Amino acid sequence: MVDNIHLYLKNLRGSAAYWKTAYNELIRQIRWLGPPHYFLTFSCNDLNWLDMHKALLTAEGQPNEDPNKLDIYATQRLVEMYPVVSRHLIIGVNALVTFVLNKDKVFGGKVED
């Protein structure tokens, strides 16, 4: 059991085994594809997405509530209640990736994936 603990912990986000696995996958990709010219990371800033807060307030039956007037605790509660928030990020990232891959001049030339 102890010998196989890495196999279980590598799926636990934030664990040392998880980050070691992520690091090894990145190194494998660099060895296979070569070093990246651009490396982008994205994070979810869900506590500051006013358009999302407005939609969530509407879903809560409070369409006239101003999302700018919510305190941080009310905003966090609202965001945590709806898993659609993570989908909002995924849609945005996919739209950006599609845009970048289909345009020739975004990064000065055609982007290859």
C-alpha cells in the first residue's frame, strides 16, 4: 500500500505527487515538441466577474440586485452555489484558444499546436 501511495496522491490536486506528475508531463511535452515560444496560464477570477454575478443573481430570483453592491461574502456564497461558474471560464478559454489558432497575426504568425 505504501509503495503505491504516489498513484493515489497524484490525483489529489495540490499534493506533492500531483505537482511532480504535472512537472513530469510538462517536461515530456517540452522534450517532444521543443520549448514553447509562449506559455500562457489562466486562473479563474470568479469573484470579480460582474456579468457572471448578474446572471447568478437573476438565477437566484434577484434580477434587480446590483452585483457591485454585494460584499465579498455574499459574492463568494453566490459563486460557490453554482458550478456553472467553472463552465464560464472553460468557455472563455476555449474561445480565446480558437481565436488565437485561427488568426495569423495574433502573435506575429500562425500558431501551431
